[in-house]
Amino acid sequence: MDSAAGRSWLLVAAIALIAVTLRASGCTEPEPVPDPLEGYDLGPFLTGVADVHVDAGYAAFRDAAVSLEGELTSWLETLQDGGDDAARLESARIAWRAAFMLWQQTEVLQLGPAAAPPSVGGEAIRDEIYSWPTVNDCLVDQGLVDQRYADADFFEANLVNAYGLDAIEWLLFGTLTETFCPSQAIEPSDWDALGDDGVLLRRAEYALVAATGIVDVAAVLHTDWGIDGGVGDQLASPTEDGLWASDRAALQGVFAALFYLETSVKDRKLGRPLGLLDCTTGDTCPEDFEGPWAGSAVSAVRANLTQIRTIAAGANDAPGIVDLLAHVGGQALGDDLLAALDEAIAAADAVGDADPATVLADSPQDLLAIHDAIKRATDLLKGEVAIVLALTVPAESAGDND
Amino acid sequence: MSRSLLLLIPLLVACPTVDPVPGDDDAPSTYTYTFESRFDGEDSVAYSGQTFRHVLIHDLKSWIGGLTPRLDEGWFPAEGDVVAELNFFLEFDGDTSGGLEHGITTTLGVDQVTYGDIASGKDLLGKLAGNDPVGQHATWATDFVGWDDPLVTTPESLVRLWTYQIEDQAIAWSTGGYPLDPTGAPVPAVYVTAEGHDLNQLMQKFLLGAIAYSQGTDDYLDDDLADGGLNSDHEAARDGANNTALEHAWDEGFGYFGATRDYGLHTDDEIADMGAFDADGSGSIDLLSEYAFGHSVNAAKRDRGSVEATDWTAQAWTGFVEGRAILAASNGPLTDEEMAALQLRRDDAVEAWEAALGATVIHYINEVIVDGEAIGTDGYSFADHAKHWSEMKGFALGLQFNPRSKLAPDRFAQLHELIGMAPALAGDDVAAYNADLITARDMLGDRLDLDPANLGDDHGLGGW
């Protein structure tokens, strides 16, 4: 039996099971759809997600945030001392890229406190660290002029677009001594009065405050996730009074989180700049790329994809989504899923470190190749994978915005 | 193959759901709001202008809802920018904007993509209570009650006030000037004020009352004019149409209620949760007949949420359908008996419409009571509190626009004195305010003949 044929028969069986169940309910109170993974021990899979993908990711990011804070401290001190600030700035940029890429890996599994409500246990902590696409470079410059960042209640009195990795990106990679704010946002004379050196100094001060905030939040996130009985433990070992009442509920939570690949990566990070949806300013929307100042849009997508692939394939001896599929006879479906993800990663590799806006202008098909491969993967996730494993596709991903 | 298999799922699992009028054995004589024209034999139902205004109200709410992320992502509006964009909907110009896409989407897609695909020559403010010069039972320049602000003398002045408030907050928001909630944190969205007004909810709910409910009950379904509403001509076809002025007036009343043409075939859950039904199996939704708007959806929600069963969806549906059937069956001006029968159907429909609206006010009174009691606990949400209060206030303002209201003007004024101008927040006398809300709830229930079992307890629980 070839791959396609195997998948089709599997799908027929899954649909028939659902139909028989609903018919058997007499069209009154629908009975729960039978669990195709009944008897399968989901513990190793859930533990793998909690430990390998999330806990380790939060720990690595926390450490990277501390490094970023250190580099920004050095940059600020060098500016204050009149030393070689260009070298320190470059070091800070490297540290930002390292932290940013680690965060992109954790981004794809927004579970528990990192996620936004109404996600289970969601506290929107993710936005405190990285609020893209809610970013506002001009608001940051306003805060620079009036030194809002120095207020004791800066993080409480301002919104997430005033701080986080996105704000630091603008401060480190943006126009540095210039601002593009309209006059209703910043009086040009107020900006000019600071002088180039004054602006740079405040950028460094601002970035350091923002980084310190990230370090604090990253530590809380990791602690909340990992301590005994914390969110990670609850995911790995669900209990009725925990965030996830059962292994199946936890699996559903992980599955729903994977649709970051659909809504954020495919549609927002690629589809919108490519002009495939919600692009209102022209045929394409390069201004909607993620990380425009650092030119990091494609590398971020690649980081997202590699993490999704490890969740799909399993890592460090933990089973992955493909193992769950194999248990119900869906080996071929799992292979197809991995193949689509590999194709997307290869397409991202082909673009490499090239400036995304330039690629969009000169060879948009290279970006489209990433998008289309991801679409193949997400079509499988919300179609056959969801049916075969009897999982629910999140409402915002149920349709196809293309 | 996989796609075709997926398409089979609904067929495999579909259950028969034919309940002509949910909860009512006395089904109307026809199951859809479709009536043959005596002039050409085609369907004579037409209310595209009402659908158009429902779409504008929907899109206005979406626009306001999207304002916060626009500002957060770097829009710095100058004075007049925000008001101008709000006026796009309020003063809609079909000549310049009819070709633009509206904002209603469904999973099946919609038949009408642009505003112009739905209707032409319509706006919102022109039909706001007080602005439509004929047929209104009160002089809204002097009789408008419920919003205690010296700048507000008419329904339009209230709408204009809110547009300027939204603009003022938007300009301040863009430069980091956020209103603060009682804890000192920025309010959750630019359309929420520090005092607990959700201007988006207030605007939308008020427009549903001051346009849809007002026009429906006080214009098209009223009979106080010699040649308007139910006294419209029923002899000749309107110019270029296959229905009479009276048939069209009745349809327009139905259109403002917002039901689909097959409303009576669906359960309360289906109407409340789905609201769009591909009745003709075309594969997409016709907004002119297959999409439920505003009041008709709220009626289903209240029926569903009643402790002691109500069936206002059925009552309204039966009234509208049977009344229209009387018109379709007559071949000329109505006899006195036919007019009396028509007025009875009108009274049934309007009574159900008012009851559902009143029950919706009570639903939000209960939500506000619960919010007030949650102040200081982990479960408290200022955003929810502002939203619920504004839904309550916005819907409650609409009750005055029905000439057949069971709520007399003095009681209406009392209702708004009790509801007040803002929720009681942390630091206020919440217990006293909640007691006022319970008084308002009981008075409203009594006047509208609502079953006490549905009103809720002293904590806002156990009822709507």
C-alpha cells in the first residue's frame, strides 16, 4: 500500500468511527468521540514536551536574556565612558540575536502562563517578553524623549509595545540617532535638543531597562513552569484539579498550540508580507515582516519550524506526534508531515541570511516556497492528523485565510 | 481523496432538526419568510436597506474594536482623523464607498462582498431616532432620556459625543496617555474609559436600539400615520418593485428585527451560536436572507437562558410570518378585519421583541451585579465590568424608542436613574449600587410581564 492509499484508508476508518458514534447517540446527546489513542501511554510524549521543548527552552532563553542584559550594560558603560561603543553595540546586537532565536523556539509552544487567555492557564507572559506584532517603534522613541523608561512603574504604567525584545530590536538595530515619528508624536525640537550622543545614550539606557525586565519575566516564567507541581509538571502529569484534567486534554492543549504554525508563521509572518492576506498597502507588505530592523524574519521562521519539527518527530528519546500517528496506523501520514516541514526548512535555508525585504522584492517565489510548504504541513495538521487522532482544531485555524 | 472524504462528514453525522417554531406546537402556516408577489408571482420580500444598516453597525463595532492594535502598532492620529473614520460608517456614502468590501465573513463565504452588493443610498445617522422626520412617537430633541450630560440633547448628539471621546482617547493613547483603571493600570483598550464606559459596546447597543428597534417599532410597524407604516398603500406595486408599500414596510420591520428567512426552522442554540444558515444549499451565505443580526440573535440567547421557559423567537417569528401572510393573501387594500388581524400579529412581534430586549438588559444587570461583587478578588476583570455595564446601558437606552412599550416614560426614567451613568467601581458603594440594580431589574421585569423566576437572585445568579 502506498503512502496516499494508506492515509486514505486510515481516514475512512476514522470518519466511519465518528459517524457510527454520532449515529449511535440517536441524535440526542452526542457521545464523546472514541479516543483512538485509548490505552496508549501519553506520559512520555507529554513529559517530552514539558521538559525537552518548553522547560529547556525557557531555561536557555533566561540565560540568553541575562547575557543580553550584560552586553547592554557594557554598551551603556562604554557610551558613558566615551570608549569604542561601536564594538559594544555589535556585541549587544549579537546577544540580542541569540536571545531572539531562542525565544522563537519557545514561541511555537505557548502553553500555560506564556499563552494569552483564554488558553488554559494563559497569563499572556509571552507578550511581556516579546509582543510582536504589537510593536510601536515611535512609542519607544517617545519614551526615550521623556525618559519614561526611568520611571519606577515603567512596566506597570506602559503597554507591552513599550518594552520587550521588539523594543530592544528597534533601539539596537533601528535608525539609532534618527527618529521617524510624526510631529504629533514627538516635537522635532525635543528630539534635536538631545543631540546624537544624547539619543544614543538614552537608547542604551532604555534597552538595558527593557532587558532587565525580560530577565525578570523570563525567570518567573521558567520558575512557574518548572517548580514541583508547576505548570510543566501539570502538563506532564495531568490531574483532575490541574490545568489539564487528563492526558488527552493535555494532548489537545499541545495540539492547539501547534497552530501557531498556521496563524502566526504561515499567515502573519509570511502570508501578510507576501500580500496573500490582510495586506492593504500594496501588492506586498514588506513593512509587516517580523524583526524588520534586524532582518530576522526568515531566520525566525526557520527557528519556529525546527522546533515544530522536533515536536513532531520527538527528541531526546521522547516520542513525537509521528509516534502517536504510527500507533493508530498513521505512519505514512506522519512521514508526510515531516516531509512538509523538512521542505519548509530547506526553503528557509535557501533564503538564508538574505534581507527578507530584498528577497520579497527580487525573488518572492523563494518566500512563497516556504509558505506553501508550511501550508502543506498545516493542512495535514488541521485535516487528517486532527481526524485520525480525534483532536480539535482551534477555531481561529479551522478555516483557511488564504 | 481526503478532501472528498472530509466533505462527507456532515452528511454522515447530520441529524434531522425540523422544529418549525422551537418550543411551540402552533407552527405558522409557512416555514420561511418568503411570499409570492401578487404582481409577478416572484418572491416579494425586500429589506436590503435594513440588512445594510445591520452590516454598517457590525462594521462600525469591528472598526472600533480594531483601533487599539492600530494605535499600539504605530498609528498617530491627528485631530479629526478618528472621527472621520467613524463617520465613514455613520454617514456612509454609497457613491464613493459602495464598492468597498464590508466586514461580514462566514466560514462558507458570503454572496454580497461589497457594501454596494447589499444596497445603495443608505447610512446610519439618517435613520437614527430623531433624524428620520416622520412617524416618530416622541420629539427626541426634547424627549430623549437616559444620558445625563449637558452636551447630550438628542440621540445623534450622544453618538457624536462618543465619537469625540473615542478620538480624544485615541490621540492620547498614541502618545502613551492611557486612562487608568481603579488599580492604576492602563485600561484594556482605547475605547474603555477610566470610569468604566466601554464606548464600543455603548455605541453598538445604542444604535441597535436607536436605529433598528426605533425604525422597526416606531416607523414601519406603527400605525400612527395616515399613509405610513401599517397604513401604507396596499393596492399598487411600488415603482420598480413587485410589492406594495405596506408589504415593504412590514418587511423592513422584519429586517430590523434581523431574523433569517428560515429563523423558525432553527433552535435557539443554532441561532445563538451559528446565526448563519445556508438555506438554499448554495455553498455560501446570502446576507439578505441567511444571516441573523442583532435583536433576533439576542432573542434566541434569552430564550435559551431562561429558567422558566420563554419563546420570544417563536412569538416574534409567528407574528412576522403570519402578518406577512395576511398581506400576501390579500389582493388590495386591507379590510378592517384584515387590518385588525395584522395589528394583532404586529403586537405579538413587537411584544416579543421588547420582552427579549428587556430580558437582555436584565441579563447584563445580573452580569454587572456579579462583577461588582467580584471587585477585589482574582476573578474580577475591569474590562468585563465595563463591557457588561455598557451593554446594559446601551440596550436599556433603546427601550424608549418603542411606542408600544409596556415601560411608561416615568418608569423608563426611573430605570436610568437606578442604572446611573457608570458602574460602581472599587472605592464606590458597590452594595448600594447593586441594590439599585436589583430594584431596576425587578421593576423592569414587572412592567414587561417577565417571569420572576428568570430575573435572578440578589447576587445576579440563577436567572438571565
